[in-house]
Amino acid sequence: MTRNNWSVPETEVLQRVHERLDADSADVLATIVDVEGNAYRRPGAKMLLDEAGDGVGSITAGCLEDDLLAAAQSVREDGQPELLTYDLMDDEDDVWGLGVGCNGIIDVLLEPLTETYRPAVEAFADGRNVAVLTVLEDSKGALDRGDRAYYHPGDGGLTTPDGEPAPAWPDELADPAKDLAERGRADTIELDSQDRRLAVFIDGLAAPTELVIFGSGHDVGPVTELAAKNDFRVTVVGFRGSVDLEDRFPDADDTLTTSPAAVDDDLELGDRTYAVVMTHNFIDDRLTVEQLLDASVGYIGLMGPHKRFEKMLAEFEDEGRSFDDETLASLYTPIGLDLGGGSPYQIAHSIVAEILAVSNDRTPRHLRTREGHIHDRITVDSPPQ
């Protein structure tokens, strides 16, 4: 497994899964389904283990990937899912040979990659939220480990991978599936009754956050690259038409040439849209910011000093436009966190770091000052027993 394959964004892992399904391959999908204590990744992290003996994606910092590649071979041979537990709570004796230091217990589901996973990657590719439900244990035997159902928001119930109703699955799983699909989080849900214990891993795959970058200068490149690596779906918008945007910004998922006045017509804008305005043209910036504010997008980052924005507000006032504090709360200018850097990539890191903080509802600070766990623990309402 190469370093580049290990460090790919989660969106690329799902894209590769989609491609391998079309290749009719004998691959294995590894997914963290539960973590007790601390670990590098949380439930829902995935790694695709292909039949050539290589892997794409990461579920640890690199300490277990080789072991998983070996374990995947037995899954590939017998065609049955396996649930592996790695106990790293007591790694003082360097049990895994690397001094892992995760201090956690990690449960990993290894399963053959089959057509039952296609609805997940197709929904994700289409920008639709979805929850993937996978059986880990059924003491009654009505469902087997690896059996799968889906929750598509708007449909109101669980379905099979073929899109049919799923009567074998308890209706109580629909509410936590809906919650996790909307949040893009994952958790294992256990239903216990007198005669049955059912453990189901629910993997919420939320549509990627849309990041629209307005500008075509070379400084847009590092922002596009870093945002794409952080699982944003990036669209670069140019206003002059003299630049081949697709060629200049290969990391962008999409490019568009339009005019500032047509931004709202040519783009689907909403609270799940994040925008970076860096055209370096005052008039273009002002027209673009006005439309973004009117569309109530989730985040607007505007390049330039605060005095430049004060001038922008003054011109809005002259035109009879005013914006209240609530509307302006989504606008960040000067854009970026105060990291002290001044090179193009340092500036880009500052910008993308701020976008990540806003999208994750975090106040940026040093992790050493954070009390409790680094990663938020997922809680969903337990189904009634």
C-alpha cells in the first residue's frame, strides 16, 4: 500500500468503490464499525482492499493496514464477512510492533464488495444523503452478518438493495438511520429483546459539502487542491472566459464561466453551500457577495482587508441595500484563520482550516486546550425496546 493510496480523501475511496463495482472485481471493503476509547479514525472510516493485494483509504494511522490486507484474503476466498477486533488498550509492550498508542479497541468489518453496496455509492455520487444498514449480529438468525438495507431520506422506511420494502428489518431502525444520514455519521445500534439481540451498523453517508470558489487567479489553485483533499466538492467559477478553468484547476470537481450578475441563476445555492470569493476585482466581489448573502449560503469567505469590505458595505448603503448582523454572520472577512503564514499554500491552509472549523461547528484552538475526546462521540436516540 502506497502513501498516496493511504491518504486519499473519503470521497475518493467511495468513488474507487464505485469503479471497482463496475469492474466486477473480487475486492473487500473494510469499515470501522465501533471504537471503544481512542483511535485515529472513527466509525464509518473505510478502506478498499483490492484483489491485487493493494489498499485505498485508511482506517488507522498505518499500523493495522498490512494485517487487514492479509485478513482480506480469507474473506475473499470464502466470500463471508468477518468482524475483527483489535485491542490496543494495552500497547505498552508494543504488541503490534509500532507502538501504536491509540489506546482503544477497534472493531472492523471486512466484507466482500458486492452489488448490495451499489445504492450507497450511487446516492453519494448523485449528492443524495443515504444510510447503509449492515447486520453485525443476529442471535435469532433471521438476518445474516453482512445483510444490508438502506434508508433514503424522503422514502420514509427501510428498503432492500433492490429498492423493495425490507419487512425482515425492524422499523425501529428507521429513525436512527434518518438521523445518521442527515449528519453523515455512523454508529452501531443494538436492539435487545427477550429472544433476540440484533446489532446493526448504520453508516450515514451525507452528500459532500459544496464549496464554490469565485476567481481564476493562480492563488485559487492551492485552495482548490486542499479543499478537495478535505472532502469538499469544489466548483471553480470564473468571470472573464479568458482562462481554461478545467486545465488550470485539475483538482476541481467542476468549473463554470459566467458573470457576477448570473451567479444565482447558474448555481444551486443554499445553506449547504460554502463560498470563497477571491476574484481580486472589487466590483465582481461586491456583486457576488450580494447574491451569496441573498441566497443565505452557509459560509462566505471574502479575500481582502476589512476596510475593503467596509467600502463594499458603504456602496450597498448608497444603493439602498443593508444587511443585518444575522445575515452577515455567515460572512468571514478577511478570510482564513490567523496562522501567521504568507506563502500561497500557507494562505490556502488558513482558508481551508477556517472552512473546516465552520462546517464542523468548531471554535479553532489548540487541541491541547480541548477537554475530553478529540473526536466527537456520536449519540443517536436509541430505538424503544
